[in-house]
Amino acid sequence: MLGYSPPPMIDESTVRHVARLARLRLSPEEEQVMQQELSGILGHIDAITSMDLDGVPPTTHVIALENVLRADVPRDSLPREEALREAPDVVDDSFGVPRMD
Amino acid sequence: MSDFEPVIGVEIHVQLSTHTKMFCGCALSFGDPPNTHTCPVCLAHPGVLPVVNEEAVRRAILIGLALGCEIAPRSIFHRKNYFYPDLPKAYQVSQFDIPICGRGEFVAVRDDGSEIRVGITRAHLEEDAAKLTHLGGRRAGAEESVVDFNRGGTPLVEIVTEPDLRSASDAVTFLRQLRQTLLFLGVSDCSMEEGSMRADANVSIRPVGSHGFGTKTELKNMNSFRFLERGIEAEITRQEGILRDGGRVSQETVHYEPETGHITSLRSKEESHDYRYFPEPDLVPVAPDPGWVGELRGELPELPLALRRRMVGEMGLTAEDAEVLTESPELVAYFMDAAALADPKACANWIRGELRAQLREVGTEPWESRVSPAHIAALVDLLGAGTVSVPAAKEVLAGMIETGEQPDAVVEAKGLAQMDESDLAAVIDALVEANPDQAQQLRDGKDKVIGFFVGQAMKQTNGRADPQAVQRLVRAAVLGD
Amino acid sequence: MALRDLTAAQQLAALAAGETTSLELVDAHLAAVDADPVQAFLAVDADGARARAREIDALPERPPLGGVPIAIKDALSTRDIVTTSGSRMLEGFRPVYTATCVDRLEAAGAIVLGKTNMDEFAMGSSTENSAYQNTLNPWDHERVPGGSSGGSAASVAERQVPWSLGSDTGGSIRQPASLCGIVGMKPTYGAISRYGLIAFASSLDQVGPFARTVEDAALLLRHMVGRDPMDSTSLDWPGEITVPTATDLAGVRVGVVDELMGEGVEPGVRAAVEASLGVMEDLGATVVPVSLPSALSGLATYYVIAPAECSSNLARFDGIRYGHPIPADNLLDQYELTRGELFGPEVKRRIMLGTFALASGYYDQYYGRAQRLRTLIVREFAEAFSGVDLLASPTSPTVAFPLGDRTADPYAMYMADVCTIPVSLAGLPAISLPCGLADGLPVGLQLAGPAFSENRLLDAAHAVEGALAFDTRPPGLMT
Ligand SMILES: [Zn+2]
């Protein structure tokens, strides 16, 4: 499509920053597509950033529940074989993790 | 004399010693085989949800009350998002802008009796991470670390102070006394070595007389008070050096290496943290009923500072007595039980002195021994009535430790009752006669020799003599006083 | 009449009368599940189902759900039965526990035949975001069944099971029910435990039933509602879900949401919905227009809140405790490669969107504002329900669209949920029931009510269902 296209709502470096925060490795092509798509979606969403919401409190929960507490009574834990059974890498009865640096 | 003044605030993480984890029913454990205390919830399997442990809330409120904090009428949990292998959900359920305990104040007392007043910014509930162990090349291949989720999800209270501390030693005094308070509350084991109490310090310096704040660094992962004190001192020195050289302190996390005394930066190459806090949709607010908070206030034990003041002010103890006896809640209870039955000062002397000394030999504590506080009170009474001498009382104590019997029974069994004066006079007369040289020395004014007679008399009477009576009778026999 | 043509209630009656056995029912349905012409199933537990059927047939007394088969959306954790949530991230994953709602249904005698296809992690409106397969609409195999619970909806329309479970975050039960010509219900937020529902957006997710009749939906719902100690946001449902019997709507005030009947609603859909509103009036209802001014900004609100929550909920998929990491020699690479590789495009898009909306510097502008807009929407519904008993609208602005039609345009796909999302944001119950055909494809009528008005909704839907007499059998379906 030729002609005017609106400036992207989100720039490349922001896409990369957000992808890093979310631990998503995106290929350069994916980054580009993501930038366009997110910009498009944000373009639609952006309407909410201009609405008058002064004095309107946020809704975190739609239910009016409070103080849902659990008695401090132990329940059975999983047998270790079950805790580890889906683990891709078991080392010393623990979950293996690659080098961290 | 330094031109700079340190400004220090601390953040303390306290593991609560509840039966179960913060958000699931797994039992808390220490030292059990790895991954034997886990469930779908604390392993963050797909589809699980957290449920708040009521006892953890109760203990957080107790801590808040002990620190003089406002208890929030309604507090909520937030998610703190970051990726780390010891954090199975990749977010920590914590509290953000509405913590359960708001502002408070804690008063610590220095050795010289002066006060350190420390503002408490907040205290909030959260969950602990799991245990990540670095194998350090022990295993070939890519795996370098392993995770044990037994500890993951342990309830934590994080206490944050205002930057009110002005020296490393004040910081440590504050932390020791805070720890003591938490122990009295019975909310945590507070073991720095085992990690059930962990302290980070925010350190900055500023020119003396200035009221602004310098750039602060965060000193992390201190596992003993000693290292913490040294670490803060080292960091203050480092910052002073930077400023004197015209440099700038950069905001970063630093680590103190006890072996070398060096401060190292933990600054990572990664992106700056952006925890993307948002209200935890899986949990509903905690709104402690004011009646409940009132009940908990009533349940608060007498805390160390108040106790020490009462011991000195009302019970006639020295500041040092009070300090020693408030070392642990168990010791306080033991002393208080004894002091209710006999002279408090004498009870204090015997408990902190001879009782603990003798028990140390057998490796036990007063409240775990066969000697009850009532036994101590009875012993103090026997001494007061002159029934036993001080040396004999020490033997009685040994007997009580061994047999668990009442002191009068031990006195009876061992024949430790003080001799009456006429029997003692006969023993002294015989002693003077048998030791003419020493008697002559006494007549010549060598007063020290009296000790010889006391020693001999105690030996011959198996300690049943009153040393003061011995002295008096020896003088009478030799000098005719 | 073939066993597969019986509704669940009819199957229960046949069991009670001794005319069939649970094993017969299970076998009859398993045959259809095995053939699976609409590719609704991701996993089938034939042996387990038959074993359970034999057990139940041997009981001295049949449990309330008698041994009638059911299909479960793959977003619900089922112990030892592979549960993937439609994602490669969980390929082959065998859970160690079962979701509370499934537990309750099994305890009541339902028999799980298998797990149904879905958009990956419930993100989508066509089931095309499944990492495994497309599910076909039983009414037209060239078209989508809707989503995200497309497999569960298609399996019921295809008569592979009389009923099934889905989950609904912004419309994921109601919209596929609409597109497949069956009944689907999203209960009040908190009515059914979410424990074991693989979370997409925690403050919106709810489990609910699909069935071919309102009565069956009520029966299933009845055995799932109620507080669960494992879900802090679950509630005691006040009273009991009753089997609906109403045949008229005398005295019922129905509000028609202006904003959801306008532009974007296909003419055929509008015509079918308007016709059913006429039927409602004939049944004695008063139909009045109602305005929900913030309803249309619901979509934008939703596409901030849901991705934000999903970005956090899906962070646990790191390939350490379960899953199949892409091996790398350091942790950061492993995290990024695994998540970059194993999440599909829509999931990545939403994680990115949500991470962005929560990121420092953007939170107030996006997440903070979305939560406040949510308050406005909650208030507008409350106000509307002060004047009417029910709100009516199309469930979906369109009938089932062709496979591949919207995959290139994320926001066009998002529009599929424009009518269902406001109700989700307010946490209210809503039911979709088939109300007619447009171009030979089913149209759904959405009825929404105040919190815990499930019985009212079921009764009204039952009355409309009776009057419309919609034939849920897709043309050409062989049984
Ligand atoms: Zn657990």
C-alpha cells in the first residue's frame, strides 16, 4: 500500500526491550511483524488513553470477597517421583538448570 | 574525624515458622531431601491457584503491632514479575502499594543506654524463592545449577526501615534487638546462618550537617551480624574514598566478601529490572477485622525493651542482668517464674551466673534442665535464711542438676546444712591449735592468712561452714577479739 | 434413535429405565470420537472411559450424572491424561492433578472421553491458533467452529458427546456455541472453581458447559458450582441451579443493547436476533432498548487486561519443571529460545502486548486506565439491571467464517468477541443459545443477567428454546 501510513505506536527498540522482558526470542522478521501488529492493535486500544476517567477507581476483582484464608494445616505433598516426573532434566533429585551468566 | 555521615536503612526478610507454606498446604521443612515438600501449587504447575495461609497473616500482624505499625484495614497482594529458576511462577506474590503493616517505629538501646529510634516504613507478606544450588562444574555438560523447591513458597515478612541509622554499629544493634523482638513474638526462628532471617542494607553517605541524601547502594546477602557490620563499614569507607577523589557513587547492588574485606559490585549486564507489578487477580484482599487485630494486640508478649526497663526499674536488676536474662523468651520466662517466688536480684544472680555456668558443662539450658524455677527460688530462700552457705549452695545446685530434687532434699542427702556456731567453734579451736605458725602470722598482722583458716575449715566441714562465721571465730580464737 | 442423538437428560432417563448402560453410551460416542470428522479431539482416553463406565454400571445406584460421557477442553488439567492447552509448550504433558470442576463432574458420574482442541492457551476465536490442528465447524467443514473452545463446541454439535466443558475469558464458550448452533454458558465469575483451569486471564476466566439443550447445560452447571478451598476467588453459589422448566417470559423485562446491535453485526445475524426478540415478546416479555455506552470500549479494555494477565500467567512456561526446552548452554538463551520457539504467534503477540501494557512508563496509560474503564462497564451493567431482568444481544456479530479468513488480521479476529467481552469484564453470567440460521449457518442469541442470575437465564433460555424449536443437527451429519 502506498501513501501515508501512521507512525508506529511502538518502535523497534521497544519491541526488543519488551521481548527481552518477556523472555521471547524473536527473529528479525518476527520483530518487524510484531512491531506492525502491536502498533495496529495499540492504535485501536489507544482510544482508552483519551477517555475521561477522573475519579473512577480501578476494578481488580469483580467479586466482593475478602479474607479468604486457609488454616495452617499441612496437606500431603507430592511423592518426589511425581514432582519430578515431567521435568526435562533431573539432577540429584532436583530440577536441572543451565549455566546462568 | 570524617567529614561524612553515613545514612543507613535496612530491609529484613524473616521466614515465618508456620506449619505450612504461604500459599499451599506443603509442610515447611529444613534439611529434608530435595523436592520432598512440593505440590502442584508450589511447583507452579499449569492451572494452580494460591490460597493465603491464615497463620502467616496473623504473624505478620503480630510483627506489625510489635513494631508499632498501622495495620492496614484492607491490604492486597501484587505480582512481582521476573524470570529466575528459583521462582517457579516467574512472579513472586508479594505486596506493593498497600502492605499489611504500614508505618511504625522501633526503639533500640545502645550499650550506653542511649536510644536509637528507627522508623519502620512498612512490613509486608510475600513468599520465599526456592533453593538454587550452583554445582560449580561438578557435572559435565550444560547443567550448572539445580533447584530444590522445598523452601519455595515459605511465608516471608519483609520489614523495611527508614534511612534512620547513622553507623554500622547502630545498624547491628538495631538488627540484634529487632531479632530478639521477633524471637519473643515466636514468629520465626530468626537464624541468620540458616537464612530464616536475612538483612540487606541501603548505604549512602553525606557531608556532616547536610540533610539531603547521597546515592545509595544496596549491600546484599549478609548472613551474620558480624559480616553485616564489617560490610557496612567497608562500604562507607569505599564511598568516602570515591567522594574524596571527586568521584560519584553509582546506584548499584554490592556484595561484601568476608575473606578479603572487599566490596564487589553485583551489577548485571542484563536490562534494568522492570517488575511489572500488578494486583494479583488470584487472591482477594486481606481485611483484618479490627476485633481480631485488637485480640492480637492483647496476645503480644512483653517485649525485650519493656522487659529490660521493668527488670531494672522495678525488680532491682542491673542493666547487664536485664540484658543477659532477656537473651531469649525461654530464659525470661524461667527467670520471671523464679523471681515471682523469691528475691528477684538473687534469682537473677544465680540463674545468669552459677546455674548457666554449671549447665554449660552438661550442654543444656535452664528451661530444659531438671532444675525448675521453683527450685532456684527455694535455693535462694535457703541462702537467705542462712541454712546453707554460698559454697554449699553451689553444691546443692549441682545435686539438683543431677537428680532434679528439691534443694532441701539435696541439703539433707548431702549433709550440707550450715553447722551451728558451737560445733563450728570447736572445729576452729582445733584448727588454731594444729596450726600455730599461721596463728602467729595472724597475730603479727598478716591478715591474709585468714584465708588459709577459712579454706581448712570449709574442707573439714565439707562446706557446711559459713565463711564469714569462720573468719569471726578464727579472730576470736587467735586474737581474742 | 441412535444413542448419540439423545440429549444428556435423555441418556440419563434411558439409563434410569435400564434401556442402556453407561458402557453402551461410552462405546457409541467413542466410535464418533475415533472417527472425529471435525478434528475436535486432541486426546482420547478410551480405556479409562470404558473402565469407569463398567464401574458405574456395576454400582447398586447410579450417581446423578449416571455414567454419561463428556468431553473436556484441553485447558483443564486432567490427571494422567495429556493436557496441552493447545500448545507445543505442553506437548505430551501429563498433569499430576485434576481440575476441581472435572473432579466434581466425575464424582457425580460423568465419564471423560477425551480432551478437545482449542486455540493455544485459549487465545483466539476460531481454534485456528491450536498448535495441533484446525477443528472444523460441523455445519460447514470449510468454516471455523469459533474459539477458543472450538473443539468442545464442535464435539457437542457433531454429537460425539452430549455435552462438554469449555472455558470463557472474553467469549470462548459463547462464541463457539453460537457458531456451532448449540447452547453455551459462562457462569458468574467465581461460580465455578478455576483450580485446574490453565490460566489465560485470571480475572476473567470461567469454566462453563456446552450442550445441545438448555436443560443439559443446567444439569452440568449444577454439579460444578460452589466454593472450592483451592480457589480463593470461588464463591458459594447462593441456592441451587435448578433444571429450567419455564415455557413463557411473562413479566420478564428484556433490554436490547443498542451498542451491540449496530454496525458490524451481519444483517443475517441481526435479523435472526430481532426475530427471536419478537418471539420473546410473544412469550410475554417486555423488550426495551438499553444503552451501555462503554460497551464498545470493552474490546480495547479487554485487550489490555487480558494480555497483561496472560503475560504473567504464561511466564511459568520456562522448560524447567515441565515442558521441552530448546537446549542452550546458558539460561537466558534457553528461556528465550524455548518460549520464542514453542509459543505460537498469537500467544507471543498477547504476551508482548501485555508485557508492554504493564511495563514501567506504560502501566498508568494502559493497565491502570483499563482497570478504571472496567469499573465504568461494571457500573453501566448494574444500572442497566436496575431497569431490566436480562440483556439480549447477538453472541457473535457474524456467523462462522471461513478457515483462514481472519488469521492475517489480529484485530479482525478480536472483533468476534465484541458482544461477549463486556459481560466478561463485568463478571456476569451469560448464555448463548441458537436462535436461527443466516445463510444456513447458526446464529446465537446472548442473554446476560446480573451476578448469580443463572437460574433466571436458564429459565428464559429454556422458554425461548421451546418457542424457537431450533434443530441443532447440522445438515449432513451422519449418525
Ligand atoms: Zn506446595
